[in-house]
Amino acid sequence: MGKQVINQTRQTVIVEDLEVADNPIKRLIGLMGRPGLEAGKGLWIVPCNQIHSCFMRFEFDALFLDGEGQVLHTIERMRPWGASKLVWKARVVLELPPGRIQETGTALGDQLILQDS
């Protein structure tokens, strides 16, 4: 059974089909080598408090979350060959298709949860 990500604050589904990168190899590879991130999908990187987009061929959105799932920082349409700032209190980064943050109205302080789909 898969997982989805729900924004409890706004009562919206952010990700319908979640992939988890929870070991050093998966975290290192992330979205590299892919042609893009399909609608409804997302990558949950844990532990993580900084990301890069080296070797990537597409833009994506990113949400930085604390250990409780609260949104601490957002990046909309991160371009290839970029790097985020270090978000000290972040424990998770959720990478999303470009435009998903705006589509869902997700904002700083929102509370996200994982749920079986």
C-alpha cells in the first residue's frame, strides 16, 4: 500500500503517490536521471535539511519540514544546477512537481501528514 501526503491545515492532498528516500543511496540519487516528476507524485527525503538540483533536467517545487511535519521553508520551481539554503531545523524535504505548492496553497506553518493511500 502506498502513501500520500495531506496538508491538514488546508485539507488538501499534496501527493497521491509518495516515494521515500530514506537511505544514503536513495537520498544521494533523489530525482537525478529522471525526465521529470509526474503529477500526483512526490519524493520524501529523510533526513534532509538542504537539497541540490545538479544533474537534473527539470524544475520542481520543494517543501522543508520539521520533525512534526510543519512547513519551515518553500522553494517554487527550483531550476537545474541550483542549491537550496541550509534549513537548520528541517528534518524532511518533500520534492514535488513544479507549481504544486501554488496549486495546493501550501504555505509556511502548514501541518503535513503521511497517510496510507
